[in-house]
Amino acid sequence: MKDPPTHVAGLQFLLARHGFPSGTVDGGLGPRTDAALRRFQSWAGLGADGLAGAATLARLRGARPVSPLIFAPPVPATAGDRFGARGSGFHPGLDYPVDHGTTIRAAGRGRVSFAGPLEEVATSALVGWPRSADTPRMALLNSSRSARSVTVVVATLCALGTSATVVAYFLTGRVQGWTVNGAWMTLGIAGVVAMTAARRRAQPSARLAWTLLLAGAVCWAFGQALWVLWLFVPAPSTPNLADLGWYAFAGFTGVGLYRLGSGSRTGRWVTPAEIAPLALAVCALVAALVWTKLVNSPFSTVEKASALAYPVLYVSAALAVLQSVTNGSLPLRGNPGVIAIVAGFVLEAAGFIFWCPALLDGSYVAGTHPSDAL
């Protein structure tokens, strides 16, 4: 004679409450409920006969067991969906919503017995502990849809900005200026979106570094936004607010990469004492490359210094970063985002070396110079 569905549903709930879920609480005494019941009986030291007798029900109706093990959060996040009833089902673990790519740390001593996708929306790790204890499973929601959305947005903006930069070479007049400045504004926005996402998923120890990199991206976008504005109103002489924004970009990015590498346990970071002579050497080299243009330039001394500051700042910072990469303090292996930042920073420094002479002799027009692509 079968038990009434309400009694079976109560049994399923009590089993789940003790950490032995059988799936949906549907009142059906099927194979999953039978297996969960036998697992509970075996754990409780009762005869695993699959019959919910008086002893089994007494243990199920008693206080829930407390694990002797203490677990630390495996990610720097607050638990979202917690252990407990969920409609007609039972959630048997803790969900930590984090971005895709977040580092997962051990919650306690043990051996991982399984790690992989769970129900197409999360990644889970099942750990076998050294002592006998039944523990809730922890599911790490990786917010993969959100991460993919950010990737699509950034990739789309980059594609649009890059395409518009190339198209600008074939245009003339005001349309050319609008196109290239619109392209650079689009790329600036892509940088802000990407750095914001990177900062959100960063570990606490790297949060300051990514905050500095985000500040650099914001400064760059701010400078470019001013040049978009100056397409419609007269632009002030240099140095202006846009120049300050782009100088700040070099500083924030260089210091951000410094912070990102300073926490590495490998290699040795470049000391300020090493950076100073390197910067002086760069100043001398850049001055030698543009000396003739600098002397014959029609601009004022302040305007010349403003133009010369670009290659000096960017090349000095780029060389310091490259030296840190060489000595291993800023590891690139397995860090595609950092690789992209370093590569872009170096290309930008090279672009300013080619750009500076054209600006000094008054021949530079945005959208026409080879350095614009860099």
C-alpha cells in the first residue's frame, strides 16, 4: 500500500533539509527518493532498508546536523541563493554570483573530486573532505551570460572604431575629422567598459591596480570627448584639458601596471632609481629624433613642450613596463587582458614618436597621418 503523496512530499523535504535532496518535491516515491532515503539512513547509522520507519522519521524530525568543518568563501563575494526550499524543489548548496574568470580558492582542506559545468549556467566543484561529513554543494555562478555580453559590447565598439579609423584615410575635410574623432571616441568608450568589467571581477589584492587602469581609460575618453566638442567650437591652445587627460592616461596606466606586477611573487619589479635614468635617456633620445623639427617649429615654447611631453611620457612608461615584463614581475602568460593593455600601451608610445614631428612642423591633420592607426 503506497503512502499518501503529502506524506512522501514531507519525507522528501526532510531528506533535503538534512542534505540529501531527491530532486523535485512532488510526492512521488520514485527511485531518486528511495536512493536519498537509503543514503540518509546509511549516514545516520540506521539500517539502509529504504523504509521510513519510526527511527528514521525521528532522526529526520530532529535537529539538523552541524558539520565539524569550517569553510571559507571560495570567492570574494556574498552568497546569493542559499540552502533551502525553492518552490517545489530544494536548493542543496550556496550560490556565489561572480564574473567569468574569477579565481576560485579552496574553501577548506580536501581533494577535488569533480569540477565542471552545472546545468549550463554555473561551474561547480565537489570536494571530498578528509573526515566523514555531509556538506552542502557550493555552486559558483559565473555569470557567463553577463561576461559574454560585455565581451560582445567591447568587441563591437572596437570593430566600429577601428573600421572608422581606416575609413577616415579615404575621406577629406570636415567629414574626415568627424569620422576619425568619432572613431577614437568609440574606442575610448570601449576602453572604459572593458576596464570597468575587469575591475569588477578583480581580486581584492588587485582592485587598486585595476582602479588606476580604469582611471586612465576615463581620462583618455575625457580628452577625446573634448576634441569631439571642439569640432563644433574653437579649440583652445595647448596645453589644454584634453592634453592633461591624455598625460594622466599615461601616468595612471603606468602606475596601474606597476601595481599589477608589484604583487607578483616572480621576478623583480623596476625600482624608481632604475626608472629615473631610463626616463632621462628617453628624453634625450626623443629630443634628438625631433630636434630639427623642434628648433624650426612655429609654435611657442609652451606648445613645443606640450607636444614633446607625449612621446617622453609614453615611451618612458612603456619601457619601464616592458622591463618589468622581461624580468618576470609582470607575468603575461595566461593573462590576455594584461597582454592587450601592455601591447596597446607600447603601440601608442610608438605612435606618439611618429606623431610628434608632424605636429611640431604643423603638417599633422587628424585622420591622415600613419600614426593615427597606432
